[in-house]
Amino acid sequence: MSSKIILTTGSNRGIGFSIVQALSLRSPQNTYILACRSPTSGQEAVKELQNLGVKANLDVIELDIINDETIINAAKYVESKYGRLDVLVNNAGIAQRPKSDSLHDIRENFATTFNANVSSILATITTFLPLLRKSQSPRVINVSSGRASITRSATGKLPPTAVVSYGVSKSALNALTVELQRAEDVNEGGKVEYFTINPGHCKTAFNGFKGAKDPLDGAEVVVQLVVSERGMWKKGAFWEFEEGGMREVPW
């Protein structure tokens, strides 16, 4: 079984950490790069993963998705050390309420959220794309949210969101993923497979540990997309792992 180079942003805690944990325990032959704002936090995460029984090769790089210099430097590091990237998991993101109902604070909140959850994802993908194209089976997995499903919100299957800018930004991330896949298929022959995923309402620091789902269970959808054979799952689609199987999330 060939080894893969897999990079996950925001992987020192929460869903990102669980993604690395689940993947590395399932496929220890791969190299897992923890891309974190703080290299110290990343090293602490590596020690924790090793204490949990992870034997895979783990690496840490500094990468702050809203800081272009760190994105560029991270890509240079991956190129010099590994020569390619097989899987990019865009997990890092933010969810913040406006400070007040003032127009200034509303605009600032949406601008900040969209910068982190949409623009920065595109910047990261664009920077690493040359390295992904050197892979035999490159995949980009964008961590979205159930809040991105307009269908589920419109039909009342989800309660009103507490952080509107977050939910709207994740819908935009889904739209971005579709556009990237369409452009890839039309202009580049479809080598890179793009996916968005819904990990579910997981119990993490991101939501004050109020989620009902274990983050490892939330990470399973990413595991399935990474370990599967090429073409097994519809690319450009929105996926989740529930009730023991993969299923598409309605847009």
C-alpha cells in the first residue's frame, strides 16, 4: 500500500486533531502534517497523538490561514521535504458573533468570517495546488458544516443558527468547492478531486463542548474519503458519515 502525504489545517485540537488521529490509526503508513498557527501547539498535539497510540510519521508546520506568508512558507517546506502533497484537508475556520447590532460590527463580522472560511481556503488551495498536481490521486477536502445545507435550514430540519455569518460562510465554501471542481474538470482533466464534508455537531472547544457527537465519529467522513479508491465517491459533492454509512448532504 503506497503512502500518502496528508496535510490538515487547524489540527492541534478539535475536529482537525480527530481527523489526524482517526486517519493515522487507520492508515499508519502515511505521513500526517499538522498545520497550525502555533508550532508549539502542534508539537503538543503530536505528543498527545503518540500517547494515544499513533505510530505514523507526524510533522508540524506553522500555517495561519489568514496569513499569506505562512501559507507560502508552508508550501515551500512541503515541497522541499516531500516533493508533493496527496491530500489537503482544509479544517481551520472561525465562528464569531458580531460585537453588537451596529452596521459597522455586522460588516466587520461578515468580512472577518468570510476571509477565514472562504477566501483563506481558496488561498490555501491555490498555493498548494502545484504540489497536489504532483500526486497520483490528489484530493482536497473542505470541512464545512450541516449549517451549510440550505435545504435542511429551509425545511426546518435545523433550528435557526446562532452565528449567522458562520452558516452563510459555509454555504459559500460549498459553492466554492463546486466551482473549483467544475473548473478542474473542464480545464485540467479532473485530476484533483474536491469534496466538502459535514462532520456533524461535534463536542469540541469550537462550540464550548456543547455538541452531541464525538469528534472521532465526526472525522469518519474524512477517513472514508481519504482511504477510498479514486472515483468511489462523487466529487464536488457534500458528504457526511451517519448511521454507519456515507451519504450526500442536500445543498
